[in-house]
Amino acid sequence: MAQLRIGDETHEVLRELARLEGASMQTVLDKALAEYQKKRFFDSLGAAFNALKNNPETWAEEQRERQAWGVTSLDNVEPDEVWTEDGNVVGNR
């Protein structure tokens, strides 16, 4: 297990969060880092999507591609069919 130096204030925050959650400080830190990583991913995704939308040529291409693939979303599927998790049709709504 690696050791990491953190400031006193951060340590107190971590200790308090662990107490409130009834979890170890390591668990709280693991959760916090996972959330931070997820936030960075979605921030990056949002920035890339905005860049795409801000370029009229690439955005038009994206829209054409979506329209082309959109026709496949309900191939041979009736809108009121009910499916099981293993892919069997069990009837209609």
C-alpha cells in the first residue's frame, strides 16, 4: 500500500467524511477519486462535443450520420413489444 502526504485540513475533511459515512478514510478517498475521474471524463466529453457542434461542417456530417443510423434503431421491433433480459419477446404491452 502506498503512502501519501496530505495537508492537515484535507485530513480532517477526510476523517469527517469517513465518520459520516461509517467507512474507512481509504474507502472515502477511493470514492472521491472515482467521482473526480468520472467528472474529468464527462467534462472532456462535453468539451469535445461542443467543439464538434461549433464546427458547422463536422456538425452537419454528424447529423447526417445520426440520421443514417437512426433508421436502424427499431429494425424488426414493434414499439409495444416486451422483451426479457435474455432477448426473448414475451408479448405486447
